[in-house]
Amino acid sequence: MTDRYLEFANSGLGGWMVGALGLPKPAPLQRRAEAGAVALHPLLLESAGGGRMGPVLERVATASGAPLRRRWSVDERYGGLVFDASDCVDVASARALYGFFHQAVRSVAEHGRIVVIGVPPETAATAEAEAIQRGLEGFVRSLAKEARRGIGVQLLYVAPGNEDAAASTLDFLLSPRSAYVSGQVVRVAAPGVAGDARLGHAGRHLLVTGASRGIGEAIVRLFAGEGAQVTALDVPAAREDLEKLAGELGVRPLGLDITTPEAGDALVTAARAAGGFDVVVHNAGITRDRTLARMDQREWDSVMAVNLGAPLALTRALLDAGAIRRNGRIVAVSSLSGVAGNMGQTNYALSKAGWIGAVSRLARDGLGEGVTINAVAPGFIETRMTAAIPFAIREAGRRMNSMGQGGSPVDVAETIAWLAHPASGGVNGQVVRVCGQSLLGA
Amino acid sequence: MTDRYLEFANSGLGGWMVGALGLPKPAPLQRRAEAGAVALHPLLLESAGGGRMGPVLERVATASGAPLRRRWSVDERYGGLVFDASDCVDVASARALYGFFHQAVRSVAEHGRIVVIGVPPETAATAEAEAIQRGLEGFVRSLAKEARRGIGVQLLYVAPGNEDAAASTLDFLLSPRSAYVSGQVVRVAAPGVAGDARLGHAGRHLLVTGASRGIGEAIVRLFAGEGAQVTALDVPAAREDLEKLAGELGVRPLGLDITTPEAGDALVTAARAAGGFDVVVHNAGITRDRTLARMDQREWDSVMAVNLGAPLALTRALLDAGAIRRNGRIVAVSSLSGVAGNMGQTNYALSKAGWIGAVSRLARDGLGEGVTINAVAPGFIETRMTAAIPFAIREAGRRMNSMGQGGSPVDVAETIAWLAHPASGGVNGQVVRVCGQSLLGA
């Protein structure tokens, strides 16, 4: 799980060597844990026209402690650039993108953030406006590939009138918590209910499946560290890891095979004991990789059951029992493989792409008062699972992204924590990749 | 423009060497020109339940001359597999995918085709059905990566009741004309008008921009070869190439800079002289690659004007003048860069992603009786433009796809010819990649 190349390239001798040889030098990412003591660079907000993002950015900046600037200066380094391109409605007005970023992109500090704001393309007034707004995706994904130095670049479509609902998302995208998220497109619409978001995750009841290690463990640690009441579920065979974690963090262990017929009832019982869940994270997942011609029926069935069938059934059982609370959050862990497909993963990719359909549908149908459902799609994350991949393939997976390195389980956990935040009700039915802008896709 | 590695790996000595060294051995693709004399393997149609695709497949098979089988046999080799997964509505019924392909995938002949049929996910009856139908994307994209031997694998969502409208699309996807198309998702809905499709492109009036060479030239050659009346447009500076082509093929040359203020009127005049256009292909495009920080304003402006602003304005001018005929077709050439973004192409990717928004919007708005608009997004195509790319980057671009090679301009032309076919009215507002299932994406 150690990325020796990253360490080497950033050591004294190694840095000199990779420089002399012209090899890539990925920047060590700065996450929440490392960023704590760093002085905050100012945020810069400019716009192609209107000022609709001003008030929410002011609140985000104030909460983070960073000063907010409204005009670029050659003398400053910025921790984040936010450019509101909502008024780019034709080729002529889209030139503002060039005008701003041509200069300002050089002024972003290492580990800084860039967010471009647009309106949902289908709401644009004309075909040309929709073209430009949709075109922002190509612009942002290109800029993300140019940025380097640990800089993340995202596109945020904010439906007009819902600027306030973008606060938790802007806060996440401009923070070290989004260190391994880049080249992503997020939409913010009206939140279902206006919840009191000041407490964040503190006191919220969370269920995580596949909780004993890897990404699941990181989720447990993050939410428990923020004061959530965590029910950590894993298969009975993982009891030892699970109870160790529970003992360390004071979370509630729940040994349960989610694919068994009694799992629904057991989970509803656990939910009732907790007074209902505020957050459910469907993280449990397995791989049984083999080309379809060689795969056996059990390998197909078990992946489909664990990754898709069981969590869908449990979601339904919890909803039917009223066990998801008001302003609740459901987050599923999908995968880059579900987006792009992967050799040897017809079963896994079907199950993970299935979640893209499921979150879209369940969000459209509506799940209850203020309840949202979203998915994260991790790329190459450094876990025991990826450590088992043969060296050459693992190296390729690690490097084929704009950050030049694999992500950490905590990067996935941070992304889930944003989606699960009580103030994130405006984000619903979406899939966010946590992949350092992997080259791979569809 | 010669792929020496592909030639070497498929030569006697070279084939032995790449085999001994364990290097990849891309299969030379079999396009229409090469496939002419090859005996046709049967098509196989099976289904997870209903038989809705039977009649249309029978017509497609009859027209192509291939026998149609309805049950897999271990003793046969198939030129195409079509599996109708429309009735896969939950994890249990999705097992039919495994049951069929686990055996049948080995029975596909070299250069064969696989098409999975589904229903548009958002029309599925339940959330689990939507999950499975959307999940087919992951399944198909994985299977496409496993297939090799020049086999293309696609997903076709056919809205219930519109099976007949899928004929031209099935015909294309099962033919050598789709040699460099794989891992794609296409939707078929109701065609706007029931046109007489028997003549194909013969006698249809076509306008192509950027026509003098590369992909544009291939489009001109293909349509002219099928008896279309072609107006071949390019900038005045390309006059020599254009007139040579016009002389050879008997097409009408039109020297015009599409970014000039008089271009709209000139084009409408040309359209009127032709009695209106049946097909307009916006192929003209330029690159001015540079990172945004180093790009100058003219590089930004010219790419935006040529690739997006001018063709959008000309589309509007032609529509307003009634110069696009009934059952007309508009096809824009987008790019993989518009999908995934690309370093040094903030301008190009914005313009090309813009077309993804534009075709979606214009198709939704409706353009006239039976008129459709779609886009193709080429990946790495062997042209003078890509021949100018430095060797190492060119090699990476060539190999990073499921076919292990770059495409030919004719692959893009064939895809456009399918979308532009009078029988393709059920395909509207879509983007189809011509990329050999490039690994790159978003």
C-alpha cells in the first residue's frame, strides 16, 4: 500500500533523478490531516456577468477562514479560483473563460482548487447557450489535465435560485477533503428540506456495510471522528477486525451477511434500535474477476448479489419500514469499472453500473422527506484489494490519472461525508468519481 | 499514416516474435472494402424472455444474406450475436446474460459483432429494472474489452414499440462498416417520419464541410460512391485539393470560409441551387493546441469560431431558410477530447463538448419534419493531423483502445453514413464514439 515511486520522486536524490530523466513527478496530495496547519491562501471569485454566487461564496470563505477576493491580482497566490460562467451564453461571451483563466491559472497555489460554475445545460435559454454550458465539461476536464501540483478542477452546475444550496458542495470542492477528486461535474438543485446543518455529522446515525477494513474502515473512522453514531456492518467472518474497530472507536459492530433472507429484518431491527438511520452507506462489495467465457455461475451470482441485489433490497426494506430519517442520505459505492467497464469484470461492472441507474431512479422517484441518494465511483484506491494486483498493472492504474498516484480510502470517505452532510440536500441522484481524474472512462 | 507495428505483428516473422515476447497483436480490421468476398457466418438471436426483436432481425439478416439462428449451437461460428436483455428486470433474470454469453462468446467468428438489446433505463418499470438496464452499459463495455479479434460489442436501447426503427442501426452495428466502433451505447426511439429508405443515400443532397482531405474527404468519397449529390465545402486556401477531388468524383466544390459574415447567405444560396440539403455534415475543424496559460486570444477565438460558432450559425441559417429537407440529417463531428478533455485543448474540448450539448438541445427542440441531428466523436484516426503527432504520443494514442490500433477516416465516414441514412430517423440527439473503444473517457 506504499507508493514507493511517489516517495522516491519527492525525496532529495529521487527528485533530482526524476527531474534529470524527465520522469513524471506526482505531487504528494495535501489532505485534511496534512493541511491543518497551513496558512490559507485567499479565494478568488470572478464572473462572466452576474453576481449570483457572491453571497454563498462569502459564507463559505468566512467559514473556512480564507479571505475572499473579487478581482485577480498578479501579486497574489490563491487557494481557490471560482469562476461563474453562467452568463457564457454564446461563443462571444464564452471568451470570458479565456480572459480569466489565461491569467489566473498561474496564480493558483500548490494544492489549490478551481471551480467553474454553470447552469444545468438543459435549462439554458438557447441552443448556443446549452452548447456552451455543456461545453464547460470539455473545458474543465482539459484544464484539470493541465493543472498539476495537486490542483483539482471541477464543474458545478447550480440551478438558478439554488445558489445557497451549493454551500456544502463549494466547501468540499475548495477544501483539502477533495484532494483526490478532479475533473468532476456536480449538479446542485433545490434541497428537499431546509435542515439545520450546523452540527454536521455529530449525532447523526450512520450505517456502513463492508465496514471492517479498506474504504469501509475509513468511512467508519471519519464519521466516528466527527461524532456520528456508527453502526459498522460486515460479514460474520470479519468479526475480529470489526470488533477491534468497534472497541477502538466506540462504534456498534453488526455481523451480518447482507445476502441472507433474514438480512432485511435484522437491519430494520438494528435501525429501530438506533432510532432510524440518518445515513446509509452501501460500501460492501466483492470482486470475482474472470473473463465471461471462463467465469462460473457462482462467481457471477455472488458479485451480483453482494454488490447490487442485496443492497437494493435492503434499501427498500429500510425505506418501507420508515427507518431512514428525515433529511436522510443514502450513498452507494459504485466504481470506475461501472463507468468504463473492465476486462474480466462483466459481473462487477454490471453491478456497479447498475448503481448509476439505481441512484438516478430512486432520486427521481423521491425517497422521503429530504432524503437523497448518490453514488461515488472510486478509481485506483490504495487498499489491500489493490495491493494484490500484479505490479505492472498496479503501477499503470496508479499513474494513469491527473494526480499521478492512487487515492487513499480516506478520499472516498471524505467524498461520502460531503454527500451525506445534512446541508447537501441539493445534490441528488448523482455519481461522483474519486479517481484523481483517471484517464479511463466511457 | 502507416501503422508499422500492426503490419509487423501480423507478418510471419513479426507474428512469431510478438507472440514469443508476449506483446499485443492487434487484429487488422475488416472493413467494407475487405469484407466483400468473405462468406457470411450466421447471425444468432437469443433473448432473456420476449421475442420483440425477432421480426426486425429477420429482415436485417435477409437483407445482408446471412442466415438467422434462434438457438446457440456449439458447432457453429457466428458472424453476429444479438442478445435481447430487455426482460432482465432484476438480479435473478439478469443471470440470463451470463447463461447466454458464457457459452456463446466463444462462438463469435473473427471480426464478428455482438449487440445487446435493452430498453431505455428510465422507462423500466422498477428501480431494480432500471439498475439492470443501466447496468448493461458496464456489462457491454467490459465484454467489449474482453472480445478481441476485431470483434465489436455494443448496447442498443430500443424503446418498446420501436423495434422496426432499429433496422438501420442493427444493420450498421452487425456489418463491417462498424469495424472501429465498439463499447458504444445507442438509443432508438420513434422515427419522425416514415421515409422510403430503399434507395439509401442515392440521390440525396449532401453538404460536407472541411471536405478536401482527411475525414472530410472520406465522407465525400463514401457518399459520392453511393450515388449522393455532394457539395464539398472547404476554405478557399484548400481549393486545389478540393477541385482535384471534385474532378475525380464529380462532386460540387464550394470554396468558402464558414466563419465569414457572408457564409450563411452563400450556403443558403448553394442549398437552394441543390433544391435543399438532405444531409449536412459539420466536419470542418481546427486545433490550436496550447495550455491555457500560454494560449493567445486568437488561438482561442479561431477554434471556437470554426468548430462551434460558425457551424451553429450556419445550421440556424439553413433551418430558417427551409433549406434542410424533410427527413433530413445533420451530423456534427465532435471528438473524444470533447468527452474526456485533453491537455492543451481547453479551446478545442470546449468547442467539441459544445456539440454534445447542441445536438441534445436541437434534437429535443425538433428541427423540422423527420429531421435528426447527431454527433460522432472520433478517437485516434490515422490522418495527416495525427501523423504530425510526436511518435511516442502517437503510439500511445494508437494502442490505448480495444482494437489496439488507430481508426481510418472511412470508419468515421461509415458511422456518419449510418446516422445520415434515411432509415435512421429513430436515432436523434446522440453522440457515438468512433474510437475502437478507447480507454479514454470521462
